[in-house]
Amino acid sequence: MIRRLCVIGVGLIGGSLARALRQAGHCHEIVGAGRSPEHLQQAVRLGVIDRFETDPARAVQGADMILVATPLGAMRGVFAAIRDHLADDAVLTDAGSAKGCVIEAAQSAFGGLPPGFVPAHPIAGTERSGVAASFAELYRDRRVILTPTATSSPQAIARVRTMWEAAGAQVTQMSAAHHDEVLAATSHLPHVLAFVLVESLARMQDQREIFEYAAGGFRDFTRIASSDPVMWRDICLANAAAVQAMIERFLGDLQVLDQAVAAHDGERLLELFNRAKTARDHFQQQSPADPNDE
Amino acid sequence: MIRRLCVIGVGLIGGSLARALRQAGHCHEIVGAGRSPEHLQQAVRLGVIDRFETDPARAVQGADMILVATPLGAMRGVFAAIRDHLADDAVLTDAGSAKGCVIEAAQSAFGGLPPGFVPAHPIAGTERSGVAASFAELYRDRRVILTPTATSSPQAIARVRTMWEAAGAQVTQMSAAHHDEVLAATSHLPHVLAFVLVESLARMQDQREIFEYAAGGFRDFTRIASSDPVMWRDICLANAAAVQAMIERFLGDLQVLDQAVAAHDGERLLELFNRAKTARDHFQQQSPADPNDE
């Protein structure tokens, strides 16, 4: 049970957690914080938060649970602003899509890693953003990965886990470094490929015709290129090393394919496509279709 | 109105056209041809064709419309087999996903391009294949591109157009070379990227975990990697020049992105992602969602 939840950054991610916890009866009071009063007023009107502050230092006062759900690029500033205003029993967590960079930001802002700090990543989202797009069911049966630091206290870890479970999520745990590698492969690389593909086609001379003849498969394939550009810029910068490693691995594999096409090596192409189809079909059986995304 | 339709290759594509034309009352008799009697018997049982021949030379006798819907790699052999057995008024068309190679195959098998030959490409399909997956609505409101040759007769072009319109399709026309470039961009390149991505991840050490944490966006993005590997090998070989050109264009664009990540050039990343999102959102508005694919 949370006495006072403070959500810094009341958008799709923070707003949906607030809705879910309220619906589950898991917290008494929800305070929102952010830079835009209009946006926060909208969140109050929608019943997502009870009240708001535009100064994060004031917002966190008396809160026993603080979720930082801003873009990755804003987290260091938030940590620095709230550092001297946290309650003694405050647990601090975040919802960033990369974890190493959040830990670095906390380390530098706090001058060390507080025992109440438990980095986390809910693997959920849609192409839409903003509090108006938030809904209580976003996290139901979705995975949340906790990446505790060496100094995270067992009590703080347990409280963050309980919070996400109350929102319906399946909570797992791994190191921040491993998280960043896994997500670079399954989320960051595919998003980068989709963005580059769409941008590349949009620069072609007959782009109007190109998009006109694009069918359903293309639409699904490029849907993630509608995601928030600022968020994805931040992810690419925040998880640069792992993202670069995956891009370069992919470049190498695509060059091999290119050579097989150039050499008319049908056997090699078939072998590669067969392995991909087998892996995809196997993976698909294990995880049923689902409208959500990241 | 078709007197006798001969479908060579009764799978998803040929079977769905047969079903659609029967449902529209657009043909009297449908003869199937293929290599597997069991498969053709199934097509008869499903009511997709009236009867079948395993010898294409016999199958085309007396047919006034012939659709070759085999994999691209089999078309040259089919053309050679039927060459001396076509009725005088026979119109010959195909459903191949690349067009230059089909025209070359016809040229070499016929020793010239017959006036009754009208190459075409229905832009429709699903990841599933085989006659059991066929359905009459596959082509409804989907595009079919005719790529007539210099010698295609206006009458033959009109009859192929009328046939696809009877199946509910929107028929357009362009040169084979232009078709092959447009499709390399909108269909062949995305399929190649999806195959390479899934195969690349499947080779990673922690592939089980990788796929476990892959969420909805990844599933949509890689759905086309479940498509028929033989068909996609054939497409890559048949449209090799255009596919290679697109792969190499993409490789260059991805290298630029990689350099931007390496240089922490957030401005450049944001600019690129914004252009992609704008193009994707604009394109999405123009073409509503649709369950079909190619």
C-alpha cells in the first residue's frame, strides 16, 4: 500500500500506472509533477492525479513512492531537483527504457546510489503518448524489469515489485547492463530499422507512389516508426553503446545477405529465411498476440 | 466472362482468385494444374476448382484464360510446357511478385512475347500459403498491377483487367521495370530486413531471453518473417538487381544513423526520426488498416 505516490512526468506511462494503482486501491493519494500546468490540470480533470506541483522538489515532499516517468534526457535534472527533499522512507523508481544511463544520472545527482533507489522498466507502451492516452490496463500481464543497484535495499525492491504487481504486471529482475543489451536487440534496434526504412523511402523520388503501393505487411512493419521521436532520440543516446553494437551486428548480417543476392546464392538465402521463419514461428507460439507495444 | 479458367499452381494466390471468380459468377469452368495430385484433389474437395490435370500442357487445352500462380522459379518451365498447347484465343497472365524476370522467362520459352501474354501482380497475400488458406475476399479493394509488354494486345489487357476487377481488385498499370523498383522498396526490402533481424537475434547466445522480452511492436515488425522462405528466395533471385539496389541504399542510410549514434548527435537523430514519423503518419492516413499483406 502506498501512502502518497508522486508521479513526475504524467504521460502515457506515468498516467497509466497512476490509473492502475488507483483502480487497484493501492494508493491513498497521487501527486503529479511536470513542467506544463495545462497538462497537469488535464490529468487532474481526467482523475489520473489528485493534485499537482510544477516544482518537483515540492511534489516529492511526504511521498513514500516516487516514479520518475519523464524522457530519459530529463532524469538527471529531476534527480538533482528532488535530492534534498525526499522523505526518509521514500522509495524512488523510474520507467526509463534504458537503465545504465539512469543509474549514472542518479549516481551523479545524488553523489552515490541511495538504498531507496530501484531502477525499473515497464515493457509496455503504444505509439501514442500523453496523459489522454493513458489507461489502467496498460500493464496487465506485461513485463516489468527491475534492475536494482548494489545498494538498493531489499525493502525498497519489494515495494517497487509490489506496486507493479498491483498494476497487473509480471515483474522480473536482471542487471542493468544485461537489460540494456536485451532491449537494444528486441526493441531499440527494430525501432531504429523502422525509422530508417520509412525515412529512406520518404526521400525517394517517387515516394508518393511508393507509399501508395505499400500493403499491410509494410504497415505493420513500419508502425513503430510512428513512435515519439524525442523518446527514441533519448533512448539512442542513453543506450548508445548497446544500440551501436546491435546496429553494427545487423549491418554485418545484412551485408552477408546482400552478397548472397549478388551471388545468386539461392541455397544460402533459403537457409537464412528458413531459420528466421522457424525462430519466428516458435517464438510466436510462446507469446500470444497482444495489442500493446514498445 | 471466362469460358474456362486454367490455374497453374493452386495455392493461396491462385485458389483465392478461383474462389473469387466463381463467387462473382465470372467463369464457367475452372481447371487446376500442379505437381501434387493430393493437393489438387484437396482443391476439388474444397470447391476451388472443378477438375485438375498434373500435366500443364493438358490443363491449358481449351482454356481462354490461364493464370500461372506458381513460385517465380517454376515459371519458365511452365511456359515451355504449355507453349504449343494454348487455344487461339487464350490469354496468359501470372501473379508473380517480380515482373522483369517473368517477361524474360516468357521471352525465352516462347521465343518472343505472345500478344495474349499480360504479366500482372496482385499485391495481396498473407503469411499463410496453400489452397486451404485461400479465400474469395483476398483481393477485395487490393491493388493489382498490370505490366503489359510492348506486344500485349489491348484485348488481352482488357480481359485480364476485367478478371481482376471481377475479383474485387483495383487494377493499375505500369512498366515492369518500374514495378520491380517500387516493389523492391515497399515489399522486398522490408521482408529482407525482417528475415535478417529475426535470424540475427536467433543466433544470439541468450536468444530464448531475447524473444521472451520482445513485446508487441517486435511481433508486428517481424510478422512478415513468417512468410514462405521459398517464395522469398525466388523473389530475391528474380528481382536481384532492384533488391540489391534497395539493400545497399538502406545499408548506407543505416550507416549514417550508426554514425549519428556514435557521435551522440541528438539533433541529427531527432531530425531523422521526425521525418520518418511525419511520413508514416501521413501515409497511414491515406491508407486505412487492413489485415492482408504482401
